[in-house]
Amino acid sequence: MAEAKKNRPHDKSRLLKRPGHADPSSENINLAAIRTGLLRWFRKSARKYPWRQTHNWFHLVMAELMLRRTRSDQVQSVYETFTKRYKNPARAHGDPDGVLDTIASLGLHWRNQQILDSIAFMSHTYGASTPKEQSDLTEIPGVGDYC
């Protein structure tokens, strides 16, 4: 009997055919209900991070760069210190040593130069203005479609 189970091909589709479970190949999937359920779960269970509350585009870009290969809980205090010191790219660009000191505890020193390059680009390209298009953001060094 163990031999029969061992040689049986693993068929994940059988898991989807249980009563009460949607078949993903079916056109009867209720995307609105899935979306509503996910949003309800997020409102109830999401962790609270300061970058989820800001409307400052510069701070959002910096959060994404800091979060690269680093845990959110580790980034949070560094992000909060950074955003208090640097309200815009021009201010950060004028203090590269301060920026490096602020982000040093995150490790990944290869990222430091990328962050400085991104700040310089944003300062020179946008100054006090806000990028208007996604393509503007993806021109920033270190930023892509995913970030």
C-alpha cells in the first residue's frame, strides 16, 4: 500500500476540487469578494509602519530603498530618524555624511552609494517639485517597476 502512494503522481488540482473551494480555472471566481476579504484582513491585521502613512514621495522612495533586503522592523527607526532630518532630496543631498550616518545601522553597505546617487538625482532632477509619472520615478537610480 505504501508503494502505491509513493508511485502516485502528485496532483494538486485534486485539492482545488473539494466542495466549497473555488476552482481557479473557473470563470465563477468572485474577484470582488476576494478583494473585499483581503482589504478587511489588511485593515484588521496589517502592521503599522510610518511609510504607509506618508504622502511625501521622497520619503516613500527612501523607504523602498531602505527596505531592500532588510526587515521592516529594522528599517522603521532609521526611517523615522531620516524623515525627521531630511524633508526633501535637496536637504539630504547637502548632508551626505549625515545620510550615511543615519542609514549605517541598516548594513548592506553596497546600498549606501545607491541611496546617495538616488538622492543626488532626485535633488538635481526634481528640486522641490514632485514627479508626475511612473516613468519619472523609474529614472531614479535604484528604482524600477518593483522598486
